[in-house]
Amino acid sequence: MTTQLIVPTEKSVGDILTSLYGKEVTTVAADPLPAADSFVSSYLCDEDKTVAVCLADYAAVGNAGGSLLMLPVGGIEDAVNDKDISKNMSEGFYEVVNVLSRVLMDNNSLHLRLDKLYPPGEATAVTEELGSDIEEMGFDITVQGYATGRISFQLA
């Protein structure tokens, strides 16, 4: 698969998240997530076509979104365990995946923008729009002081 986007790496994801949070974010390569069970953030090119998605598990949305807002760890753990992500956590994570769009672009790649963040099970049409010839990569991310969550990217 040849993509017109930059393939994110442990280093690029870790560096941009460390910069965002102002504290260490550990990033380790991991298996990609299944789209059906994941939160899905869609990225559009200038022609309004979905060209990439970022998938995230409950732990990533709760911890990455909640830590950006400096929410208490205990409240985040409860929300993740109960699979009851608050609007604040989702909005915080939306900002995280907006910043993560920068790891997919450079001066020679497609320009893209974040479109929407969908809860699990609500983005089937979006992920199908990418087709089957995609490039996938996953990462476990841990913001210092918070639990680990997993994200993965699918690039058309």
C-alpha cells in the first residue's frame, strides 16, 4: 500500500504527545485495534474524503482525554472500567487526535483535518470508506501518572 500520508512512528507519536502534555508520554508499538470495538476519529483530505482514521480504546480516550483536562485518576479509572466516557473526556480526546493529525502530514503529503470522533459501533461507514487496502499501525500510549491506552491508525 502506498499512502500519500506520513506513517506515524513510536517516536513521532511520543514526541508530539509529550509536547502536548508537557510531561513524558511513553509510546510503544502495539497491535492495531479492531474498528468495531473502538472510538473512531476520522480525518478528511481537502476533497472531503476520509483518508485516515485514528482508533482508540476506552482506556486511551479516558486517560489521554482526561489527563489533558487534569481530571482525577480515580474518576478516569471508574469511567474506563464502566465504559462510561464523559463528554469532557471525549472532548479532551478530540483535542488529542486533532494534534495527532500532525504526525500524518508534512510539506509533501496530503493535507488533512480532523472531522469527527465517533463512539464504538457508530463509524462503520467511515472505516469502510477507507477500503481494504490500508496501512495499519498501533501504539500503546501512557501519559505520566495515568494508565495505558491503545490507539491505532488506518491510512488509505
